[in-house]
Amino acid sequence: MKKSRWSLLLAVTVVMFYCLTTTVFADTNITAQHQLVSQAEGANGFDISLSFTIQNSGLESLSDVNLEITDPTVTAEPGTNKLYLASLPSGAQLEIDWNIIAVTPLLGAERPLLILGNGTKGNGQSMVFHLISMGVNQ
């Protein structure tokens, strides 16, 4: 009797883990890469222009997508560290330019940037996601 309980518990655990991973991870798979286009010292700090490639290779399309650079090494002026995307369709790859004003220059064009994102799934459910945008050479 005890052996069958452990077998049942193991089976339930495997099914729950499978459902969790297919629900959470398969529906959304968003990745990002960025490239430093330019940076120059301006009146309010450093004007930094980045080119981003955002890809949604998941099964869910997102709407009302907001991205925010949260990287502690990029102290961007409030407002310039946020970007709004109307939608991020499933299977889409978007090329976007993002201009920020930062207190300090962006050191190391190839270094990763931390980005916090949120959006709305097709079923109306809100979603929050974290991105590590990988820097690429020009």
C-alpha cells in the first residue's frame, strides 16, 4: 500500500511539473539582443542610441508590451528607460531603436542589459517577464 502511494505521488508530481513547464515556458519565449548605434555627451548626460531585436518565439501573442531597462549600471533618465510596443505577435521578430539619456556612458557595447517587460496575453491575462539582452558587435 505504501509503495503505491509513492508511485501515485511521483506520477502526480511528474504531471504537475509537465503542466507547469508547458504552461509557463512554452507559451512565452521572448529574447532580445542589442547593438550600440551611438553615444555622445549631451546637455543632460549621455545620449545613447541602441538598436534592439526582440523575438517572441513562443505560442502566445502579447499586446500592450512595456519594456524598461532595469540594469543598475545604466542609470537612465526616467522616461527614457521605458519603451512601449503595441504588440509582440507570436513568431515575430521586431527591430526597434531605443534612445536613452544616461548619467554615465554605456561601457562595453557587448555587455548584457537587464530589461523588465510586461504585457497582456491573448486571453487578457497580464504577464511579467525578465529579459537579458545580449550585446552584439557592430
